[in-house]
Amino acid sequence: MAQLETTWRLQCTVNGGPVDCEVPQDQTLLDFLRIGIGLTGSKGSCLEGECGSCTVIVDGQAVNSCLVLCPQMQGRRITTIEGLACGEKLHVLQETFLDAGAAQCGYCTPGLIMAAKALLDETPNPTEQEFFEGMEGNICRCTGYASICEAIRAAARQWQ
Amino acid sequence: MFFQPKTIDEALAVRAKMGADATPLGGGTDIVVALNRVGSGAKNYLDLTHVVGYPDVQRENGEWVLSAGATFTRLGKLPVRALAEASMTVGGAAIRNCGTIAGNLGTASPAGDGCVALMAMDARIALRHATRGERIIPIAEYFTGFRKTALLADELITQVRFDADWRTAWYKVGKRGSINISLVCCAVGLSPRGDVRIAFGCVAPIVMRARKAEAIVEKHGLSPVAIDEAAEVAMTEVAPIDDHRASAAYRRAMCGVLTRRLLNQLQKETGGRASAPAA
Amino acid sequence: MRNSECGIRNAQHRAARAATAPVRTEPLSEPSHTPYKESPRGPVGRSERRVDGREKVLGTCLYGADLFYQRADYFAQVVRSEMPHARLLGVESEAALRVPGVVAVYTAHDMPGTNRQGLIHRDHPVLAEGLVRYRGDAVAIVVGQSQAAARNGCNAVQVAYEALPVVATMDDALDESAPKLHRDGNVMGGKRIRKGDADRALEEADVVVSETFQTQTVDHAFLDLEAGIAQWDGGVLTIQVSGQWAHEERRLTALALGLPIEQVQIVTPATGGAFGGREDLSLQVYLGMAALKHPGKTIAMQYSREESMRARHKRHAIRIHYTLGAKNDGTITAAKITVYSDEGAYASTGPAVLRKAASHATGPLRVPNVYVDVYGVFTNNNPTGAMRGFGACQMAIAYNSMMDRLAERLGMDPVELWRRNLICDGDEVTTGQRIGIVTATACMDAALAKYRDDRRVDPPLAAHQRRGWGLSVICFGLGYGDGFPDASRATVRFKSDGRMEVATGGVEYGQGLLNMTAQIAAEKCGVPLSRVDVVWADTRRTQESGSSSATRQTYFTGNAVRIAADELREEVLDVAGKLLCVHPHELDIRDARIVGRFDPALSATLDDVLAEGRRRGHRLEGFGIFKPRTVCEDFATGQSPRSFITYLFGAHLAQVVVDVETGEVRIERYVACHDVGKAINPQSVAGQMVGGATQGIGMALMEEVVNEDGVMKNPNFTDYILPTFRDVPEIECVILENDDPGGPFGARGIGEPPLIAAVPAVLSAIGSAVGAQPHTTPCNPQRVWELLHPEQAARPAHPATTPAHAGMNR
């Protein structure tokens, strides 16, 4: 249960690989990913759950990694943007994002792709309402969302 | 120190021992926001997310029983309209996957959408202590002041319960289509026993009910005249403030608008009978 | 006009507007033809994938905050003023220096150079000297061995202030008793327009409409928070921070730090949005100073969202007193416009914003008599400066709304009123510049046609809902204008591995700059886009190409790249000619092959030619500089034959549903039409149109920085509301391509006009839906409700700014 004073021995899985290390007990998952294990793909922006730039997938669910403390991830399976591509082969969402021009400045892109993946994994053929429910937590300041919708719908058509 | 109990008894034991020195942690969607702002956290955390049964939701004996960790995503799927709709207006999917009903009740913000929906159904909050056992607080007595509740520092919220036969409606006025901090929100509940509940958020230091307005409808039913009068009276019962989000005048006017709109909606659906059973 | 006439005409007007599918009475105007038309074969005109897209979808591209976790030695953080206006009595750093991990604390005394920043006036101390003028002024820098140490150190720094009266609003600033925020007082004069005789024309007009508009303070809210690193190696200070003008950042940083320019290098990391918000310096000098003090150490710095919002400049909140005079048949004869702009604590790019506002005061309207006065008023709020739209945005809100009001007054269909008053080929704009090719009416007609051709059935409305539609027409002069030096330079070369490299100084922040330059270069030199690399915004490796702002990069840098690529192409064909023993004129480059233009037997690979070229000692590099001149105005009249190098036209159309009980607005349909000259990459152009329109929707409905007594109440995303997926309808884009004879392949640009056109279109639609025209942005639910219940919210009076013409209404 309780461990050393202010650190925690975190044991979990990130992108299929095991993690076992001491973390400060109040470190957020986002900081751990970026600083602790150098996965800088997930981004911090609003740091209060209003923008979704930090979205990762935990046990199949989209989660704002800036609002989760590392110890809470004990035993969990975490997927980040870095875990999507297979070597040189991009994930279908990454391909459709490129086709649709859905990454302009690109800062929201990792969080958006992860939110879209969580949505399509659960609901491969979302209605408009389900689409909004799955994606409304992700803000994009550049694209106005149209190209993103196009990309996600194109990916949905190819989803397995 | 970071406590991660696996059972409710373990959690209660820590809570009884540490009291306010260990911050209970559910989804983190309120607590970690504060941590990010300040830059450092509490000395001790009591993480409830690994407690067996924490997120469960069950229906038993005509009651819905929500465990403390029932997430807004889960609540958004319940066939309880006000609670489901309120839950789906909380943040985006990622927030809803983590945010819990107990967190909403624990933070006790006057804007807490889940709290407003529960208020319209006479929900009962189960507070438990390691040795003193469980006590049930009706939600109308749970909020004691601005961000203050009846929960004692050595207790945990374990369950929220409410009758499954309430017919409810909900509306939230916001500045945009998603992720709204409410300007004003309102939940209305009708029970088969003839009870009427009109609950508001963001128009007082606590989530509140417009009791005089309720009494009018309880007495006279859902007639257009009674609904109009209830709307007017509701506006006199609320105590909104001017702040950078909205003016008191606007919020007050919205209380009237929402009372009228939601009561009319329920009237149409029940054919005017306040005591019609839930769908 | 007599009241009864007004009443009847208003009813007719409302009836005319109420029809949801008005019949089109005029054919679409033909696009104008120009003698110069270069037809592309290669990537120009195609929606190629972003050349930097792969790393963005992989999450591997490195923004400022991604640079430092494995590398930083020290972290810096700024202590900011807690007071909106105060004398700085002293900074005590002893307690901070005792905090574990804190290495140093610096104040203005430690700044080696001028300690001044400011793009136009150097009026803003980097670290406060004796006075703080807004609650974001930097007071000290703490350097620590970790971010936590730096933060704890900041919390321990003790600052002694003597509070001064807060100048919270423009009206406060204009009061006689107001403290002077700057040496020359609180008012900064701007450009004025004196064209014809507006006073007399207003007197003689049949109809006069007057209104006061108030726009809000807007934040850029780009997602990529300010962050970066710097290092001083004893000879060169290298700073890696995102900006919008690497070479100017270099100059300003060198000035502030007292270094020769050649000792400062700015390298721009991947940049997540800017929208004008990176045009002023952010971290560069703080990082540079800390680096100078700790040679050999890599210093890192990062803003939180709150610091980012509190520190950074904002869009000007502008009050516009607008009076229009017209004949009974709708011909506008006069405009008298008085503009007061909240300048905030420092000038920033305010002087240029005021100029652009004045230059666009009547937008695309033909008005023979125009008087405009523009003033900037200093307050203790955030300095206000560049943001997408740059003064022309706020004016477009006003002149578009005035058209709706005038139409209502005259009982005319607004579209007919526009048609009567939009400039045509050869007409003058506000500054007297004659625009040769004007496609304002074409844009309007194309937007209307797109809207009317949509046969979708709108869903029925509930009792508390009203539907309305609104139109906006805008124009925009691109580039700095007004005679300011404006140039872009580019080099295009073949590297030893045969790949082509384009190097320009412009910043890519998502708008598609890299593709624009790469596609033009690839087109000109006949190589596939996959063979092109782009180097950008790195003072070590790129020439200056001006800022990525003012909608200028396509026109200026696109032309510079075109010129450079033409040079390179000539050099390659010269070598090829020698290789194949023919005149270079007989050859062309296509798909990395040399081909004969007339003799199909002629052929060689590009690689062979490049090898031959190197053998012969060729550099295989082209350089281009594009520096067209604009003309400064006559200061007395604001008139100039060429204020801007070229103009852009656009028209938007919005259909909204308003809940008239709550004031909530939902946009149902939306059409955006822009004439871009030539879409180098149509997908990027559409992306800018939809993105810009969405920012405009945000400004129209929900975004607002709320300041009270110099304190920002909402420096976070909970209360600074940005549009989400649910807030944006399908935006139909109509791209018109009427060649600009001076643009690369006829291209003009796209960046700012979509935002400029969006705000007034939404406001016009709201006005149509609720039967009352908005005058204050944003039109959040409360403001719409107040439009419907004017007795609930009295409009504030502003005697300090209200001119005599504001009362004229007949």
C-alpha cells in the first residue's frame, strides 16, 4: 500500500513495454511521460482538462494525462501517440490525418489522434452525437475541426 | 505518502487515521487541476481508484445505487435523464472517464452539474466511518455552505442512492456547445408520489432548491398558470451574483426561463399529471 | 426619415430578410482576366501532404517545451508584478537565494544592454525599472537547478511596491485626473483620413445612421505555450524559442542584452500556432540574460497557461463611433468615424494596428467623403498588439453592421445595398488607393450562390427559437504597407546528395508556409516535391524573409522563392545545355529529368546535370529578393496612391438559430468565400479559411479577456472560452482564383481575411434572427439576451470618447 515518503514505485505498461521506476508521488502522468521516460509526443497546454492536448489511453479509455497522478496508474496499460505507428508503417489515423491536412501546427494532433482512437476502438461507426461526445474534449486552435472530422471519418471507414 | 487501498475497509481505515491530512483522490479532475496551478501537491493522498467496486453502478429494490467512483461516462448512460444529461455536459470524454460523482459531491461547487441533478431526485448520500459505520444524509442537508459539506474529515462518501421512479428534466445554459462551466443549470424532478423538485446550480453559494416554487406546483399541478407562477417565484428564491461569467440579472432571469421550460417539457410528457410514473 | 416611413420600411425589410431562400436575381459576375497567367504543371495548385506532417502525426516533432528535458542545466522563471500600476520600490532576493536549488536572482540592474523591447517603440522594459504598468510586467528572473527550485525561488522573492491609481479603462485614462502612464501622456495619435468633405456630405445626406461599437480584448490562445532554451558559449548566444520573425527577434534581443547582432542566433523550433501572439518578444531576452550569466549552461524556461495569458499582449479592444450618410436610393455619400483603442500598458505593435484600422475604416465600400480619427489610449491592462486581423478586423465589425442598419433604415435588401456600394475595378478604398482588380462583388455573389444552392431542409424550430442569416463583405491590404520596408529573401539550391533545399526566414506555425515555398520551388525547378527540403527561420542558415504575419508570406516569400528558383533553374539549364550541346532555351526540367522542349530525343537525368555542374564549378544555388514598394501616406489626409501592395476580398454568410429565451446562439450553416488569386495548395487554403472562420466565430460568440481594475479574471481555459467541435458547423469554402499580376503564380494570400469576415457575418445573422443589431462583442448568451431585453442592461455612456457625430440619426 504505502511506500517511501514522497515517492512511489510505479509499475505499469506504456506502449506495450514494462515500466518500473521511482516517481515523485505527486508527479502527473504527463510529466512522467515527457520528463521521466522522454516521450514528448503528449503535450501540456491548459493543464486543467480543458484542451485534451495531453490525451492518452489508459486501459482502453481516453484520459487527460495532466490530471492523473502517476501512482494511480499502478498496474494500468497506457498507450501514447508513440505507440501507434508500427516501425515505418503509420497507423490508419495518422495516414488519414495526413491525407486530410488535419495537422496544421500539429500541437493538438497527438491528443486528438489518441482521443479518436479511443472513440473508434469503442464505437467503430459513431453517430454524429457519439462523435461529438468522444471528441469534444479536444481543442484545436488552427484547423476549425473540418479536416479533423474528415480524417476521423475516413479512418472509421477502414477501422478493424 | 500515497495510500492505494484495495478494499473499502482499508480505505476507511486510512481515512479514520489520517483525516484531513490525506487528500482523497478519485478521478483527480478537481484536485490535480489545483495541484497544476500551485505547482506542488498535498503531503498525503488517499487514492480510491483501486478499491474494488469503486466505480460500480447498480439498480436494486427500486433504487439506483451509485458507488462513490461512478464516473460521468457511466452515469451518462443511465436511464435517468437529468443525471445522464448533466453528466454528459461535464468536460469531454477524458474528463468524464475519470471524474466521479463522489468527487463532484466532495468539491461541492455551486456549479456541480451532478449535484444539481441529484438534488432534483432527493438523493441520499452514504457517509461511512471505519468504526462508526454508515450514516445517510439527504442531499438537501448535505451542502452546508460555500464548498462545505456534512462529510466529516474521517469519513468517506461510499454511495449515492436515489429512487428509480423520478421523472426528470435538465438544462444547462453555457457560452458554447461543449465543456461548459455553467452560467446557470437547472434540474427538475417529479415523483409518482407528487413531489416536485426544482434544483439550480450557479445561483447561490450552494446547489439549491426553489422550495416555494416547488410548493406551488405540488399544490396546483402542472397547469400553465401554476408553471408561470412557479417560474416567477423561483426567480425570487435564488441569490445569484455578478461575476466575470455573467450578471446576477441574467442568471436570475434564466432561473425563470428554465423553470418554465423544464416544467412545460415534463407537462407535455406526462400529460399534465405531476404524479405520472417514470418512463 | 419620418417614423411611420421607418416602420413600414422596417417591416418590409424584415419580410425580405425572413424568406429563407431568396431568389437570386443577378448572375455570378465573371472572374476578371489578366494578361499574365502562368499555368502550373507540378505541385503548385495541388493539395500535397504537408512536408512536416509526418513528424506531427508521429508526435516526434520538437516544440519549445520538448527541447530541454534531457538537456537543460538550469531553469529560469520570471517574477511578475502583482500590481497593475505601482512604483517598484525594491526587490529583495535574499530569501529566494536561500531556497534549495536556486542559483541566482536577476533584476533590471543586471541587464547588460538597453533592457528595452517593443517592436515599434522601445517603450517596454524587459525587467521593470522603477515602475510596473500592468499585472504581467516582469520584475525579476530566478534561475534554479530545477523547475521546482525556480518556482519556489520566485515565490520567495520579496517585491516592495507603492501602489498607484489603476487606470482600468480608456475612460479612466482620458479623465483629467488620470495618472500619465507614459511620458507623452495616455493618448497615442494614429493615422487620420481626410477625404472629400464628410461634414458637408453628412449634412446633405438624406439618411444618417450612427452607432457605437465596442469590441473585446481577445487572446491568441495558441496551444503551444511559450517555452525554449538558450546557451552562451562565450562567443555566440543561441536561443531556441518560437517567434514570428526570427531576424527581428535577433535584433531586439541583441539590443536588450547589449550584444552585437552577430553574436546572437535565433533558431525556431516547431511552432504550435501564433496568430500574432508571438510577434512581440516572449522568453528570448529572459533566457538570453540567464545564459549570459551562466556561460556553458543550457537554460530552459516554460510558461504555464496562466503566465502565458497574463504576460502576453492581446488584441485591441476598440470602440468605434461610426456615422454613415446616404441618399434615399442607398448610395453612401459620407462616413465619419472616430476610433478609440485600448492600447494597454505599452505600445507593442499598436501604432501599426491603428494605422491598419484607419486604412480599412470603410472596407470595400465606395465612399467619396471619409473622415477618420484613430486614437490609442494607454491603460494598465495588457499591452495590445498584433493579432490576426490587426485592426482591420474590428473595423469590419463596424462597417458590416452599419450596412445592416442602413439597409434597415432604408427598407432595402442588404444585398442590394452592398451591390450598390461595393467598390469595382478601379475604385478607391479608404486611403484613396485605386484597386485595379476588385472582386468584392464576385465574392459576395459566389457566397450567396453557394448558400442558395444548398437544398438541405432546415429542421423546424421550437417556440423559443429564431432563425436568421447574415452576410459580410470585407477587403484587406496585405503586407506591412504605408511605405514600411517589407522584403523577403530566399535561397534555393541543390545539395551534394541531389536533394533541393529551400531556405527562407519565415516561420511555419501551421499555416502551410513550408509547403507553399517547397511547392513553388519544386514547380519551378521541375523536381518532385518529395525531393525538396525546407530550412526555415534560423538566423544561422536563412536570410531574412520578414515576419510570418500581415498575410504576407505567400506574396512576398513566395515571390522570393520563385525568383530564387528561376535563378537556379537557369543555372541548371545552362549546364544542361553545355552537356547536351544545345541552347538552354531548348530545354526544360520535368520530374527531375532534362527534356527537350522541341526535340523529344534530347534527354538527361537531373543528377547527371548536377554532377556536370559541380565539375564545372557551379554553385547550383539561386537567390531571390522581393522588395516591392508601398507609399507612405500624406499625414494630413491619410491618402496614398499605394498603401498596400495588393488587396484581398472575401465574403462570408452565416445562418444561425438563436434561443431567444436564453440568448444561446448556434450556427447552422456557413459559407466562406475568398479570392486568393491562386491557391498554391488548395487544402492549405481551405484549412486557413475554416480555421480563421472558427477563430472569428470564437470572437463573435464567446472569447473575451475580462479585466477588472487591471486584474485579468480569466487567465485559463475554463473561463477563456474557445470554440470546440460542437460550435462549428460545416463551413463550405468557395475559393476564387483571379490572378494577382504581382503574386507568385498569381497568388495573393489567405491568412487573416477569413477571421475578419467571420465575426461580422455571425453578428449580422444574430441581428437578423432576433430583430436587433448587435453592437458589442462577444455576443455571448447574456449579451444576446440584453439585446432582446434592453431595459435590463443600460448601455454604458462614454462621454470621454463620444464625438459630436455620434448623435446624428435621421
